[in-house]
Amino acid sequence: MDHELGTKHLDHDKQHDADRRSVADDRPAADPKPSAKLLTFEIGQRVRQLRRKHGLTRRQLSESTAISERYLGQLENGQANASINILHKIATRFDETVAALIPESGAAMHGHQPLSDLLSSLTSEEQATAYQMLADRFRDGRAERKGIAMIGLRGAGKTTLGEQLAALTDVPFVRLSQLVAERAGLETSEIMELWGPTAFRRFEYEALRDLIEQPGKVILETSGGIVASDTSYDLLVERFHTVWLRADPDEHMQRVIDQNDLRPMIGRSAAMQDLVALLREREPAYGRAAHTLDTTGRSIRECLAELVDVSKPVICG
């Protein structure tokens, strides 16, 4: 009797353990792989780093791989789901394997799961901003910030806010377009007319590089099209705390009109549509800025207060 009772208890315990294992097996296992958005972002960063390592512009990589420059920009900003064929073309161009572009499963952020979860919840533009902020703070050997660089389309308020920030902080205000003109010995419009945008971007890069090599901090106003040059824009983002001054297209247009400056719209029949398309095209690149300051519907005083707050750690640090 005791033996039979003991056997029944043993059988009951075994069944209970089996039931518990069955319940555990039915639970969804924790996925050790990074989310699709995070994986896409990390692949884009690897492509960007590999391109920089080999000293290629995005246009040069496009020409050598037959992948559109626009698509490469989307890929590097974590906005494109690249096929194996696309990754193979890029890897082959750099004499690498496709595996070199793909993070190991679960290797990306599992040292700190909350950080991984946070990044996974962000949009691709927010991830790019987060990456830049982390790189600014933690990357080894990061060069000291040269100052504040304002980017954005004409009419965003770069000159107005830049000059006022310089006056408040006693830091020189510099217009990159003026340095380009001095270097070339011609007005920027003449450079474009005589030699075209390629020559202008070359002068722009040389002027930016020389400015960085000079001592002291500066408040820098850049041209709206600096993002069209990977070389110049990468250098700008690396050495300056970049601030994207953005505004709605309607405000951009009105400010340009108020300045009696319609140069970018000369000869165009659909100025507003062109402006909207240009802003949409450049948004991913502008989104790499360390800070976005939306000036839409805000006073100069409000915008300046925010600009001062984000500039203090760089200028006074």
C-alpha cells in the first residue's frame, strides 16, 4: 500500500513537472535578435562607416555600384530595407563580404536591454539623431567641437539667429559662403555660373577645412546645399555641434520674399512646389543635425533662447 501510494505521488510529481514544462514551452521565447528598425539602422551605419573608411563620396559609391545616390542616402540613414543583392554590390565594391555589413544576431545592444528597447522604438530619423548624440559624447578620440553650425534652407533664420547668438556670447559669426567667395576671388553666384556646383562644393570643403584648423570657436552659417556634399557635410557634423533651423514651407517662402531674395526661384513656374520638394529631399540629411530648432510660428526671442541653451555646453564648455 505504502509503495503504491509512493508511486502515485511520484507519478503525480512527474506529471506536474511535465505540465509546468509544457506551460513554459508555450510561452513566447525572448527574441535575441535586434528589431527590424534597429537592424536597418545598424546596417546603414556600417555602410556609411565603410564608405568613409575608403574615402568615397556617396556619389562615387553610386557610380561604382549602379545603386542610386538617393537610395544610398536612405540606406545610410536607416530608411531603406536593403536586399541581399544591394548589400552584395556594396560589399564587393569594398572587397568585403555581405556578413561585414550585417550585425551579429543579438550582438548589438544586449549589454543594456533598456537602451536597445528605446532605440528600437524610435523612428529612423530619431535613431540617427540618437546615434549622433551618443557619438558626440562617447566616441574615443572625438575632436573638440569647433563651435555651432547652423544648417537649413534659406529663410530659416540662420543669419538673424547666428548674429544675435554671436553678440550674446562674444563668439565670432562666420558665413561659410563668404569664406568661399574670398577663397575663389569671386562672388558665389559667379562661381556657380562660371564653374558650376562641383567647383563650388570643392571651394566650400577647402574653406571649411581651413576654418576648422584655425584657433577659437565660431558661430557658423552654412549654405542650405552643404548637405549635397558628403565630404563637407560629414566634416561639418563631426567637428561642429550642428543645429537644423527648420520652418514650414509657407514661412520659408514668405521670409525669402520679405528679404527681396528670390534667387533660388528664378525661372521656376511652381516655386512653392519646388520648395516643398527640396525640403523633403534634404530632410534626411538635415535630420543628422545634433539639434533641430523649429522656428515656425515662433518669435526671434523664443528661438534665440532655445539656441542659447543648446549652444552653451559647446561654446562655454
